[in-house]
Amino acid sequence: MMVDVSVRLTGRARYRAGWLFRRALQGIGVLWASWSLTFFILYILPSDPVTIMLNQAEQSTADVVQVAALKAQYHLDLPVYQQYGLALWDLLHLNLGRSIISGGDVTALICQVLPATLLLAACALLTALVIGGGLAAGVSVLASGRFKSALLALPSLGAALPTFWLGLLLLQVFSFSHAWFPAMGNAGWQSQVLPTLALAVPTAAMIAQVMNRSLAEVWRRPFIDALRLKGASSAQLLWRHVLPNAAIPLLTLSGMIFGHLLAGSVITETIFSREGMGRLAKDAVSTQDIPVVQGIVLTAAAVFVVVNFITDALYPLLDPRITGGETR
């Protein structure tokens, strides 16, 4: 018996080690593909960052020698395969390069703005979970009727609201009309409220839509009826049994949800004039600052990979039958 248990434990350890190795390879593949795709998309654009930089500096009359020197400095005079090879070699040495427009180190530029964006995304995610999850949980215990139907329609309405329109509406009501919250900047918790709401409402709608369907399906399972017969109250069923089971589909979408928040930060940080990854990405794309754009895309992809890895690790906590992707 002891031998059989040790064999099973060894087999499970090997399976988990193999699973971790496969996930690591998948993560590296995602990072490389996103970085490479960004490089080639920016390369085929008709303009080039040196021309844009000189135009911004009002040096449109720069001589050919100056332009050639700047292009040589950033290897833009080389064939695309050599540019790609040099950039990839730097990346393998954990060097994201320097900004073509500002000359600053890309890693330092991203590290300066990343905390603000991650804080905004985290606040928006928590707010969306409270709003969307709370709405779905409350609706699931209501009896059928017009009030429940009206509440079920709210997620569709929230998902239809454009982020930029919602952000402008929040600015008009809470900043310009009543001056309750600042209209721009990153100073203090007050400046965090409106951007968080603008980003959280569409995400809450997405969460509520997923949770509504999942909760309705779990409430119909036979084990819920058996627990009711044993005297369990609706509140006990909801918190102990229904919500943990209904949260599994939401975990599956967690990577997409966090990606939605990072993408929404571009609009939100622009509307509220906040320093962050979103504004840095907007400025870098508009000037074709290839190293900065690649660094931002790589960072976003890394966040996506980490979030999905954590998601897979959390599955066994909600369903003991699942062990690192293995169903027992």
C-alpha cells in the first residue's frame, strides 16, 4: 500500500513538473510572438520614427547627413532582418533598448508608469467584482418578476456604454458640475475614483453576464436540492456552494478581463490626463517609437501570461478534482 501511494505521488509530481514546463514554454512563445508581431507591424508603416522626431523638433529641413546619422544610431539603416536580429539579441540580454524619440531607457520608462496603471487596473477589477458579482449574486436569489428582469438587463446596458463616453460623463457630473473629484492627474486617492469607475463599469457588466449564467446553472444542480432538503438556507447555499462553483467560468475569463482593463487604460488615462502605460503607449504609437511600443506590448503580454498562470493555479482551490490542469 505504501509503495502504491509513493508511486502515485511521484507520478503526480512528474505531471506537475511537466505541466509547469509546458506552461513556461507557452508563456515564452506568447512573449516572443507578441514582441515580433509588434516589430514587423511598426516596420511596414509608411513613415519612420526619425522623420517624426525631426518634425516634432521643427527640424524638417535637417540635412541628409544628420538624418543618416540618426538612422544609423538606431540601426534603422539596416535591412529588416538585421534590425530584428539586433533587437532580439538585446531582448535576450534583458535590454529593451532606448526610446528613439526621447532617448530614455525603455525599461526605466515602463517602470515609471507601470505601477500607476497596475493600481488603476487592480482598483477597477476589485470594483467590477463587487458591482458585477454582487449584482449577479443578488439577482440569483430573487424570485422571477419584473424587478428581476430589469436587473438582468443592467449588464447588457453597462456593456454597451463606451468607456470614453462614460469617462466624459463622469468628468462632467463629478468634476466640472460639482467639483467633487479632480478632473486629471495622479495625485491622491480622489484622482483614482473617476478613472476606476470609468474602467470598472463595462468590466462589471461583463462579469455580471458571465456570473448570471453560471449561477443559474449551479442553482439547478441536484446537489443544491439535496442540501435544501437537509435544511440549508439560501444564504448558506449561495456563499458556501453556489458562488465557489459559479466562479470557475469567471476564472477562465480572468486573462481576457485583465487584458480588457489594460486596453481600456489607454482611453481612460488619456481622458483623465493620467501618467501610465496607456498614455505612454498612445504617445509611442503616434511617433512610431518602436522600442517603447515593443516594451509595452511585451510587458502587457507578460502580465497576461502571469495572470493566466495564477488562474490555473487557483483552479484546485475551487474544485479539488482539478490538480494543475489534471482532473481526478
